[in-house]
Amino acid sequence: MTTNYRSALLLLVALSLTGCARFPELDKAITEEGKAAPEPVLVDNRPLISAAATGSVDTTTRSSLQSRAATLQARSTALAGPVIDPAELAEIEAAHGRLRAETGRVAPEPGTR
């Protein structure tokens, strides 16, 4: 058996054993009321799925969704602009140039002396 297969088998066994572990913290979290509660009633979800498959949306829901989509599109358009306005960008670039010149005077690039 190759090393990769052994490693995979060992990992699979280790993960399988963790499924057998007990978790007392979770057992303590269940109250007596919770332990005495009846089992939940399972309902058939096929009617819900078939209704969703037809894609029927009433006019109120449709107009609400269209309005929401338009609002989100407007926000998206507003956020698509530049993050820094041109005046601030020019100021940042000028400061960068000044600092770059000062750095060159104080600590020149390696190999330039």
C-alpha cells in the first residue's frame, strides 16, 4: 500500500471515529422541557416546491422587487465612481513626489553612490 493511500485511510478512520464521540456540553444544553417535547410533525413540501416551480408572482411582489432592484442599481452606479476625488488625488501625488525626493536625498537607492 502506498503512503498516500495509507494516509488517506488513516484520515478516513480518524474522521469516522469522531462521529462516535459524545458531546456532554450539547447533552446538558437540552432542557427537561425540550426532552419531553413531542417529535416535530413532518409535512410534505411538494406543494411548496410546485408553487415555486410555476414562478407565479403577484403584482405587489413584482413591483416591490422591481423597486428594490432599481434602488440597488442606483446605489451600485453611485458607488462605481472614483473613491478619491481628483483634487485629493493630485494632493496625494504631489506629497508622494515630495517624499520621494526627500527619501532620495536622505537615503539614496542602493547602488546609486
